[in-house]
Amino acid sequence: MSTQSSKRGILISMTPYEKRIAIMEDGELVELVVEGVTSNRVLGNIYKGVVQKVLPALKAAFIDIGLEKAGFLHQDDAVDRNLSLRREFGDGDDDDSADEAVSIDELLKEGQEIMVQVIKEPISTKGARLTTHLSFAGRFLVCMPGTNFVGVSKRERDPHKRREFKKVVRHLKGRDVGYIVRTNGLGESELEISKQMRDLESKWELTKLNFENQAAETCIYEESDSVDQTIREYFSDNTDYVYVDSREEYFAIREELQKLSSDKLDKVKLWSSAESLFEYFKIEDDYARSLQRQVPLSRGGNLVIDQTEALVAIDINTGPKVHGKDQAKIILETNIDACYEIAKQLRLRDVGGLIVIDFIDMDTDADRDIVYQEFRKAIRRDKAPISPTPISQFGLMEVTRKRVRANLMTEKTEKCPVCEGCGHILTLETTLSLIDRWLARARTKGRLHRVQMVVSPPMVDVLCRDMGRMFNYLEYKHDIQIELVEDEHSYINQFSMYDLKGEEITDTFNFS
């Protein structure tokens, strides 16, 4: 399949205010993780929680884990999971009988201490989604305490090899832990599998010890950061390169890979070019578009993406060229272009939940089916569970995509203090990153040595705090002398640049 033969690259860029990770496939940006220094990721963390309230009618309970909002634990995530694992993977090695129906109030009592793991980040007004089905993920294996299940990635279709993998895992694993052999582990030796097992099981032992000794409503196991998770999820035999522009992160990645994949260390390279990593790989514009409401299509037309509390709505427009005898053909082509751009934007923005796509009206069921099948092709590379419905007679397609954390728009924008949420403006942190990348592009392409930068008072505060640490960083990094001008009428997400003649050059090097 094309997904297996595609060339993959990983780009990791670090600044004092932001961490960005890009996944490339065949030279194209397909996934993007952007985190500010103030991001508080809790996905995968394990907590010693306290049952706050049990609601049998909802088949759920609220668990206090020490965050701003109580976490939500559904009944299905609190009962024994051996049966569901066998259903998901089609096989297993334990003889547990099927779970009997158990009510949430038979499992939990208010005030009870309980060990839970975050499976979905707190989003908007909702607290974290929790489970008692703990897991510790490694590059080759997923360790699952409390179950004896042993499963193998569905990518391995040979029944004999599946039995051999399960035999090896069953022989090596500890008591009362189950395992899933991931796709990355299918080609690994028994020694490497054993080494990772000991590492994962030691994490479980430490977590149990922390549960016994630490206070309630505290984190007792912290999941790896986004860089480690990216390497774990995406670094494999078909990864061609990993470029990192931070020396500290570069050596940390090499140290981690030395334990499991020392033969692949030469794929990890320190980026030392004067041109920024993301600029060189031509993905800055893609990142900029991922924060915009309107996204252009390759053959004309555009997408308009609106996010609401309940869903994400995507409208497709043809532009000005629909007329004459070719109208049906142009509409079909535009809708097909939209399929691939939407699939890309869903991954880049990490959009989850319910998505409603309003395709341009088509006259025939045949055309609607063509677009539906093209969309199914377009989402094949998406690692998140995603499910589309056929296009309705009104031109609407409903898509569900698993959401585990706040999407890029939520993460990198904030509600406008003037409109109270009717629109979005970029955060100071994101505006600072745009200034940083504007200077990088201006220095490289315009060979500028001096600019006058006009910004809002809040941005001046950001640049000048800690004895001007961020301002000095920008001047030093880009070798540009910056004359800083405060304008109380500027919006916090606005900046203007002027050359030595006093002419504004902001748009000259802006990202489209």
C-alpha cells in the first residue's frame, strides 16, 4: 500500500516559547503538533483520584484528580476489559469469562480512592475523560496492567507468526500484565522485546508504589512529553530522517534511541543551517493556513472552516469559475480537491468530534458516490479513528474523528476580549512566533539588517521582561537590529514592520 512505501520524515523545532513537531510523508506536511511553554498536557498521565460523585443514571462517575475540573469516568471504562480486548483484536490468551453487567454504583463509592488514567484531555468546559484500564506504551509494546490478554498488531496477518509472537510474549511477561505487540515490534528480536517489557513493567511497579505512598488527587505517573511520544509513534524502519534544531533535544533523542534502536542513530541529525528548519522544508505557509478560517484549494475554490462548541463545520466554495456546460465537471473536481485538503486539515489541526462537511451541490447520485469514495481514500493515512457517512441529498457529509486533546485552533488562539468568542485572534505567544518567523524569512530572502517593529503594549511587555531576554533572542538569532516601537492602538496579535526609509514591509515577508 502507498502508506507503507511513503518516505517519512520528522522535524522538531524548539524555541523559548514554543515546541513544534512536523510529520512529513513524501515531502508533504501531514501532521503537526504545536505546544506553547505554558501547555499543560495531561494525556496519558495516571492519577490517584477520589470518587466525587456516582451517577448510575448516566452510567458514570466524576473523579477528583487535582485538576481544575473533575474527570469523567464512564462505566465501560471502569469494568474488566479482557472481553473488549478480545473483540478488538480477535484473539487472546486468557480464559476470563465474559463480563457480567455491573452498575457503576456497584463498582465505586463516593470518597473511594482510585487509580485512573487520562484518555482525553480537558477541552473547553469539559473535564478530562478517564479510565481504570491503564496502559504504558513503548515503541514495540503496550503494557496493560490488570489483564492477561496478549494480542498482536493487525498488520501481522500470518496466523503462524501471530502464534509465535504470542508464545514469546507469554513466556517473557510478568504476572497480571497483558501486552499488545505493536507494528513497530513485529521485526524485533526476543532480546529487544524483553528489554522493553522490563522497562514498561518497572513503570507499573513505580506507579503502584506511588499510589500507596502519595496523597490523593495527585499525579502518580507522568506520560512522556510530545517529542518522546512522536519518536515512539512515528520513528520506524521507513523513517528517512529526524531533524532537530535544539542541541539539548538532539542528544536526548539519541540517548533514548541508543537503548532500543542504536542501528538507526544516523537518521537523527542536528539542524545547523542559518535558514530555519521549517522554512527550509517549506511548511511555514501550511502552518499559517492551519490557523486560518479560509483555506484555498489547488484548482480554485476554497474551504471555510468554522469551529463551534458542538461541531466543526466545513463549507466548500467553487470560486468565480463555475459557468457554462462544464459546470457539473468543475463542481465535481472542486469537491474532490476538497476531500484531500479536508483530510489534510483534519490531521494538521487535530480536529476531533463531529465534523459536518457541506459539499457543493451535485446533480447525480453517481457524482456524490465518487466524492464519498475519494474522501475515504483521502483519510486512509489518518492514524486517528475516523468514520464518514455517505453524502446526503442535501450535500452534507457527517464525519466523526476521535478527539483526545484540544485541537490546534483551541490551543493556539484565544477568545477575543471585544467580541467574546464570535471570532479568534492569535495569542501573544503565537504572535511572537509569527514575528520570529517573519524575521527569519526577511533576513534570508530580503537580507535585512535593521527594521522598525511596531507592536502593542502587551507584546512590548513580553519582549522586555527578564531584562529583554526575548528581544535579545530575536536580535541575536536573526542578526537584525530591531527598533522597538510601542503603539497603544495596536491589537495584541498585530505587528508592523518598517524599513530604514520608513516604508511598511510587513506584507512583503508575511506568510500566506
